[in-house]
Amino acid sequence: MDERRQKNRLNHKSLTLLALFIFCFIHTIQCREEMTERIPTESPSPSRVPDLKNDLRRISFSILLGILTGFCCAVLFTCFVRLVLRYMSRTPILKGPVIFTPKIDPKTLQSALSNENNQLIGSSPNGKYYRAVLDGGLAFAVKRLEPLDKGCPEIQCKSVKRRIQQELETLAGLKHRNMMSLRAYVREPLRLSLVYDYIPTGSLEDAMNRVRENQLQLSWEVRLRIAVGVIKGLQHLHFSCSPGVLHHNLKPTNIMLNPEFEPMLSDTGLAKLAPNWGTRTSGYIAPECFQNSRYTDKSDIFSFGVILGVLLTGRDPLDPLFGEAVGGGSLGRWLRHLQQAGEAQEALDKSILGEEGEEDEMLMAVRIAVVCLSDLPADRPSSDELVPMLTQLHSF
């Protein structure tokens, strides 16, 4: 994309210089011809000297006027060419299914999405998840969103649609074992449907709810594997993508778990595409996002710190216990308070205390979570630093 932009800029500059040279050259030739016609070949008489001076002034003025006219015409011509090139190179607004995998046939997908009996498998403030089955029996998860307001002006709507389309094409190119791949999307007048692989085992939020209800046991080894996978996904977004990509909405409902409990990040980058997609759970959002609406890679790290704290304690970040234990408290302040008091082991989920040596690993993970939950973004480590910090706790 950068090479294409540089090439277009060079073409624009070349056209400008060429047009300027042509106009100046033509006017210079005309002025020379006029000078040749007006200057007599014989020596002028004294009575003709004033007339000759006036002619020279007129010729000089004509040359200057020709240069200025040529320059103005060249600028106008360049602006016209730029407008034409920009119009020709702008992203067209696509309708219907846009497919990024050969597994999906556009007509089959369109037919599956129109089925009103698709199973609802989840919902969030920015959309609902459905299970759609294609004719061949292949199942996909479809997230239906409504990104545009009905009262949106036509020009503004087109601009927003193009921006959303460009972002989705960028997100479709993100490939990593800990990332959910966008397989297709379907744009309708007031609705956008995103197609992902269907993960029958659900999200990390589903798994932690089952743990709290004593319906599922997650060992420390499994929980650490989940944390390592999440931070590796963030590391890929922050450092391997050019330019870097921010998740914007990291929380357990957006972390899918496969049958081996390998995490995959979903909803990457969607929160910034349209205002009504940016609704986030307050328990996972960094304080600077509330204070000045500024979101950086360190904001993703804060969200990861909350997730690591949830894995360690088994508690929801909005648990009233944190406010009771620490005035105006949160999960991060509660963990920091216990760590400073030398009572960090009191925060650990008792159901995962098992083999010898695991408690030391978990206490070290508590320290990492506390650092990630620092109020100042500069005090938080980067995802590139967190990967070795977590992987050294256990052998992966």
C-alpha cells in the first residue's frame, strides 16, 4: 500500500513538472516571436529609442505574464488529474458476500444467512452470534452487526462504509494460531455480518462461568496456557503486523477456546470502526480510556492484566468483594493490596492449588498481573516483554 502511494505521488509530481514546462515553453516561444517581429533589423534612430524601450517593457511583461499563466494552468491541470486518479483508485463499495476462503460459496453463504432458524449462540452489546450451516454441512459462526444509523447522510454513509470495508480487509489478512480468522463478510444496507470459524466449545467467559458453578475444572497448567496464548496473540498484533493493530475490546467473551483450550482472539479491531461498536465492559477497560478516550497498545495490556487476574482468582472483575475489601476498589487494586500485605496467596482460586511448585508460579503470575494493571500506561510492560515473562513460568 505504501509503495502504491509513493508511486502515485511521483506520478503527480511528474505530471506537474511536465505541464509547467510545456506551458512555459510555449509562452516563451510566443514572446520570442513577438520580440523578433517588433525589433527592427536596422539600427534604430534616436526618435525610435523610447518606442523600443516601451516594446521591451511590453515583451518582458508578456513573458512574465506567460510564465504566471503557465504555472496557474499547470496547477489547475495537476489538481484535475489528482481528482481523476483519486476517484479511479478509491475503494469501491462492495455489495453482498466478500469471501476470503475457498471453503465458502457466496450463493450458499447468502442462502444460509437468510435462514431465520439459525441458532443463537451468544450476544454482546455490539451484536449477536449465530450458528449458520452451509449446504455441505460446514458450520460457521456469524456475528451480525448494525454499524450505520438510518439517518446517516448519504456522503457520510459512503465514507464510513468504505472505511469499514478497508478495515475488514485488513483484519482478514491477520493470520496467527491465536487469532480468529475472518472468513467472509456480508454488507447489507443497514447491517453487517461477519463470518468466523465455528468453535463449539465456546468462549473463555463461558468456561469461567462453568468453573464458578463447579461444572468445570481448569487446572493452573490450562489457565497458564490460555494466558500465554492470549499474550502471544497480542504480541502478533502489536509487533508482527505493519502497521501495528490494537484489539480495542479484549475480554473473555472475545476469547474463544478450542477443545484443547487453546485461545483465539476474536472481534479484533472492530470497536473502532463505528461508535456503537465501541461499547466495552467497564471491568476490562483501561483508566486512560475513561479519562481522555485515548487507546494504545498499553490499553490492551491492561485488559490482559484483568484477564490474567480472572484466571488466577476465578472471580469476575465486577465482583462486589473488591469494593468491600478496598475502598473504591477494583480487581487490580485488590491484588495490589494483597501483594503489598504479603497475602497474595489469599487471592488465588483454591480449586487450582494442587501440585507442589504451582503456587510459586501463580504468585509470580499475580505480580505480573499487578504490573499490567498499573494506572499509568508507561508502567505496564509491552506484549513483547510479557511473552517470555509468562512462558518462563512453565514449559510451553
